Amino acid sequence: MSKKIYNIGQILTAQKDIEIERCFGTKDTIKKGTKIYIGADNFAHHRDGTIQPLGEDIDVKGYSVSGLAEFIWLYIKNYTPIDEDVLEEYDETSDCVKNSIMDALEELGMYDHTGNRS
């Protein structure tokens, strides 16, 4: 059986509601349409902080610089005073910031393996 290969930072979208069990048996639902980011730690990371182990049939190799850039932008937006309103004052957009992050990651040798960038 061949393993599925995902890239660090790759964004997956839940195709249906998924019930998960948290610590101490608490159950929760990941709603259809939720974005899930693949981590270098072999966990699926959700924006609400939930993490799930990836299956045994999954290998994590390579990078998705667009996914990493989106995750980093969300982190900056949530944990610093920088957001779209601040960028607007400088006539910039979040897409411009994400493109700069992608360029910086590739400058470090983290080339995109998803085919989303040249």
C-alpha cells in the first residue's frame, strides 16, 4: 500500500463533519469546510489550536510555501497588532505580505512542492 504524501504547510479542507475525541474523552466536531494545516510534526493543525495525529499511511515531505505563508499571516494577525486595517494605512494587502513570506521561505531553500509556485 502506498503512502499519501503531504507537504509541510499544505492546506486541506474537511470534506465532511468529522467527530474527534480530545483529551479526557471530550468529543468535538470539525465542521465541513474547516481548513487544516499539515505540520512538520506529523500532526494536522486546526485554526482553533486542535491538533490531530496524521495516519500511519501518511508521509510529510517537502513544503507548501503558500500554506506556510497563510498560516504565518494568520499567526501574525492574531498575535500582533498587525492586521488588514494596519496594512491598508500603508496601501498594502495581506496577499502582499503572504507573497513576501513565500519569497522569504524559498530564499531559505524551502521550495514549494505543491506545484503552486514556480
